[in-house]
Amino acid sequence: DVYTYSSGRAALYQILKLLQREKGIKRVLLPDYLCSSVLVPVKVLRLEFVFYPISEELKMEEQTFAQLYKSGDAVVIINYFGLQDLSEQIIFIRSLDETAIIIEDDVQAYYEFKKPLNDVDFKFTSLRKTFAVSDGGLVKTDYPLPIVETPNSFGQYKAAAGLLKSMREGNFNDKIYLEMFEKSEAMIDDELECGFSRIASKLYSIVDEERVKIRRLNNAHHLVEGLAKIGVEPLLPLSEDKVPLFMPIRLENRDEVRRKMF
């Protein structure tokens, strides 16, 4: 029940393309806090899109959503930072419409993607957000999506740039690998109909997911403990059943802190 594509946006493209063709979907509801890449497949398919508001706690503002939702809409919900429990949002959407089409964006939450569908129609994720893999997007669903075997081209540049970045010290300047990253980014949107690159398929097959999970949780606990010592609380709490991509914080002097980090 898992389908493989070139990227997270390619995964969403295949989902929306199927819904447009088979279900006559014309409109997509999206949270108003998201990565612009989510809009790429929506615009390519010329679907109408409407933003619903997200609160400062990164939760759906239910009253406004209820006013915006129309029967026949596809709804995208995002698992921010891999730290959320989306069940409350899903129950609320189903209370408005039992047949609502719900797409769970687990790009930041690979380990949530691995869990069962749990009353959503689709889940999708992106491998390169979580692992040292050059490309690849996954979809979990009971719907019959197309199987795509044509490998993408941008992954080779991602992989090469990653290798060069790790070797750059004393050998060459940053410009070389950054140009490769930029070239690959420029190609991603044109390869929505492609699958894994061969190198990504090989890299993903040897990933030790449990080891990565343990390392991420250890790092997250270390961060939370350190932040507590300087009086900073994460925006979302850390729980043992969630594996975070990041530990988000909110600061009044964010820009000053960012400049010092640079």
C-alpha cells in the first residue's frame, strides 16, 4: 500500500491528479502555514486552493474551517515538525463530512507516516527531509495510484552535492556544491511524473531507521534540557511516541539570534 515517487511534491501531485480524475476534485483546502512547495502540484493541476487559518499552537481554527469547507473539497492537514497528534483535527473534519477526503502531509513526520492510515485517505512523506537520501517521496493509501518506474534526474545532483559538501574542507569552495544543489532544486518541479533515482533507492534500502529514530530522540531530549536551563520552552512538547524533525521555539529577538547563529 506504499507508492514511490521522486519527491514529496511529486507524491502530492499523484494524489491530487487521481482525485481530480476519479473524484472530480476542483478545490483544495490548505493550512495557511506551509512550505511553498506544497502549492506546486496544486498549481500545476490548476486546482483552486483556499487557506484555512492555523493558530499559534499550530492547530486548525475549527470555526473558520467549518465556514470554508465545502463538500467535495480535498483537505490537506500537516503534521508540523513530527510532533503533533492529528486525531483531533481528523475527527472534527469527519464530523462536518464523513466522506471528506483527507490528505495527511507527513513530510516532517516520517515515523508518523509509517503508522496506519487512521481514518485519513492518503499520507505522504519526503525521504530527504529525514535521511541522508538524495530524493524520494512515499504515499500510503488504499486508492490505486500509478506505479512510476522512470527515475528522476535531479537526484544525481543532490547526491553529488551532498558528497562534495562533506569533503569540501581544504579542497574547494562552497560555490561548487551549492551550484549543484541549486541545479537540482530547479529541476524538481519538472519531474513530478518520475520515481526514485537509482542512488536514492539504494541509499534508502540501507537506512537503519531505528538507529536514526534513537539518535533524533536523544538529540531532541538534549535540546529540550539545554533550552530549559536558559528559560526557553519548545513550541510543541516532546513525547516518547513522536520523533521530531526539529524542536521549534519562539523568540522575541529571533532575527538577532539567527544572525549570531549564521
